[in-house]
Amino acid sequence: MTPRIRPDLATLPAYVPGKTFPGAVKLASNEVTFGPLPSVATAIADAAVGLNRYPDNAMVELTEALAKRLGVTPDNIQTGCGSVSLCQNLIAITSAPGDEVLFGWRSFETYPLATRVVGATPVQIPLTGDHTYDLSAMAEAITERTRLIFVCNPNNPTGTVVDADDLTAFLDRVPPEVVVALDEAYIEYLRPSAEQRYDAIELHRRYRNLVVLRTFSKAYGLAGLRVGYAIADPTVIEALRKVHIPFSVNSLAQAAAVACLAADAELLARTEAIVAERARVSARLIELGYRVPESQANFVWIDLGADALDFAAAGLEHKVVIRPFAGEGVRVTVTEPHENDVFLDFAQRWVSEAG
Ligand code: PMP
């Protein structure tokens, strides 16, 4: 007799992150290349002295620092072990078997996986032809079983963003009891056009069902420590606190995140270099004949259709690790010029070999 596992999980794939190897340029996980600032490393070392104790489960210092920075109150904030845990917890507090969780597709893989873990039904609405969330098609797809909607902006893996008017028109159409999670994991890289500009904090005040998700993993460079946060109405935050795994934001992570906030001008200034590189990498790829939608994140999407897996496999031979999506395309992190050049060199070779 084998242990009894829920049969509906048999077809659920495990999350497989991009693998790397010595000497490779890793462009598969949208990380930054720099390590913690000296002030952040010191905060981590200081916190390490108290590792015999459990962390602060209420995460008071970090929650208060975030509330102050964002102009909200601590009862509008819940931190979690990466924003991925907050995606899971939002599903847990809204959805049960028979309920629907709606999102654009392709988008962040956690949405369908975590939905299936609770036995709810993922409803995936194809992106528009230009790889952007199709908010009007999503509004049409809302049923009386819809409990939660994810809008990933900028979208992972395509980097595209929705227009602000389309977002508010969409929020106007969502019934107020349906929670909308605006996943802004890459927001620090957004340089919005006039049409794309919105203020998420203001929106969450206007729409009590709106939850904004952010992370310290990307622009703040703490991917290895796992800290994210949700900004929402206190009713949602209260529920998130009930399902939070006790002590899951460890004390080093809390101290590092507080220190990052204290140094955020310096950290955010570093996003400028990525934004400039994103423009350079995209322009070069387009010049080489690739189809690349305009990205507002720290990665670019290349629409490769059936060639996606072959392209990524050839990249490995060139010591470049990128993230393929079979039959669709590849996502390539934008980092420092010398790493981006290794990728561009490979992308150019691929074109000349194909031609
Ligand atoms: N949302 C999106 C869209 C992401 O791409 C990611 C990370 N890949 C996350 C959330 C989760 O980030 P973390 O758990 O590291 O905060």
C-alpha cells in the first residue's frame, strides 16, 4: 500500500526553476546580479545573533516601515515568505473546490498551480495578440463562481502592461465581493507612458476588493531571503493573517527588508541601468528579426513559437540559461551589459545559423 495522496494532484506538475551550472550566465529567474548593500549585510549579521529565537510573527517593524513608506496603516499590510506565498494565501482565503480563479495566460505559473492545490478551477484567458492582459475578455469571463482574479502588471513572462484606463474600467466591472490581486512583482522597472500610469495605493483605497502584491526579490535584490507583501483593505489583511504559516518570514529576511527600505533610493536608482539595458537588448533583438513585445520588467519575452525549446537548448550550449515556454517563446532576464552581450551574441548566432 502506498500512502494515499489526493488523486487530483497526480497530474499537477512541480515547480521547476531554471537550472544553472558553473560558468553559465543565468538569465532565467529575473534576479539582479548584485549582492546585498553593506548596510543590508550588516543588518543580516546583526539579526543572526538572535537566531536561537523565533522571528516576530507579527512582523511589526517591517510592517510599520512599509506602511510609513507607502502612506497606509499597518492594518493594510501583510508580509509573507515571498509574494508567491501571498498568491497562495489569497487563493486559500477566497477559493474552495468548485470556485474559479481567473487570470490571463500566459502569466505567472503559480496562479494555476496554487489554484489546483486547493481544488479550485483555474480559468485562463488568453493574452491579446500583443501579449498583454485582455481585461475586457477577463471581465466577460467572470461568473458567479469567480472568487479571485489575478492581474499581473507588468506581466511575467511577457513584460507587457495594461493601460490605466483599461484597468479602472475593468475594476468597475468586477463585482465588489470578488478579490482582484494586482501582482506588481516587477513594478520598480515600470517606466509608464501617460496611458499606463496609475497609482496602486490610490486604487486600493477606491476599490476595497483590490489587493496589491509586491516583493523584495527583484529590484531590492533579496530573492534568496523570501519576502513579499500585500497592501489591501483590513478585512483582507485580517484573513491573510489567519492563513499565514507562523514564523514563515524569518528574522534575517525581516531585518534585511527593513534595511533595504532604509536604502531604497540607492536600490531603486540601480533599476535605471536595467531599464536602459532593456531598451538596448530589445532594440537589438528586433533588429535581428526577433518578435519582442515592449517590456516594462527586468526581462524580455521573445515570441519564438515552435522554436522555443530548441532556442533555449542552444543557449545552454552557449552557456546562457534562459527560460523556455514550449511552443510559445522564451523569457530572458536583462542584467548587466556584459551578461546581456553574451546572450545577444548567442541570439545573433542563432539567426545566422538559421539563415
Ligand atoms: N509574482 C510574479 C509575477 C513573479 O514573477 C514572481 C517571482 N517569479 C512572484 C510573484 C513571486 O516572487 P517572490 O515569491 O520571490 O516574492
